[in-house]
Amino acid sequence: MLFVGVGTGADINHVPYNSLKVTAIDFSEDMLNQARKKYEGEKIDFIQMDAQSMNLPDNTFDYVIGSLILTVVPDGKKAFDEMVRVTKSGGQIVVFDKFADSTRDLPLSKRFIRPLIRILGTDIGISFNAILSESENVKLIEKKDILFNGMYQKIVLRKV
């Protein structure tokens, strides 16, 4: 299992990490150090790495999880493509992130504050459909609105 953008490790406890081989990457060494402290003694490999250019072999992981990463990196499409690349054929990719509704324009209020929010580190105007658009080797299994009228979504895909 690979956690992309693991941050402080807050999401690791949502999976049975004791029974899996887990690799967790993040761009920030400070965030990784916090995660290492939380899971000291556990068999989790914490590695400093850019999600947009992973130094990992193709087709390595059965499960890849990206939580709140695709809308914070400079190029979410590139990070997603990397997640697909390192997933084994038949493996699952789980994404939890805040995405704009692709079926309608961004509300005026969000369009107005989007540049400011982007400076603070996240883009509230990205739709997952735009990230997925050119990815031919994944199949959408589930797309579910989770929080704030669908702003946060859980997306499950299978690499084919």
C-alpha cells in the first residue's frame, strides 16, 4: 500500500497497516517526522518524495491512497498519473479530496476567492473529471460526495 501525501499520518489509522506493507510519501520532511513519531515502531516506510515525480518502480502497489493531495500539488494531473503508474494492474486507487462540481460553473464567490485560496496552498476550482480525462488505463468504481455538499469526494478506481 502506498500513501501519497501522507502528511502527519492522520489517515494511516483508517487502514489495517499492521497487516500490510505500507510505504508513505510526502514532500515535507517536517510532516513525515510527525508521522514517524506517531507510528514509531511500526513497519511503515516513510520517504520524502514529490508526488508529481515518484522515484518508485512501475506496477508496484496493490493499493494507492491519495488524501487531500491532488488539489494541493502544482500539477494534480501529473501526480494522479504517477499514482496510476505505480499501481499494479487490477490494483485500486482511492482518492479523497476537495473537487469542484464538473457539471456546473464554479460559483462567483468561489471564483473570486480561488486565487487567494490557491496562494494558501489549495485549488478549490479543480474538478476530478479534468484530472481523469486522459487516463485510459483506469476504471471508475465509485465516486461519492462526502462532505460540504459534495465539495469533498471519495473516488475509487481500478487500474486496468
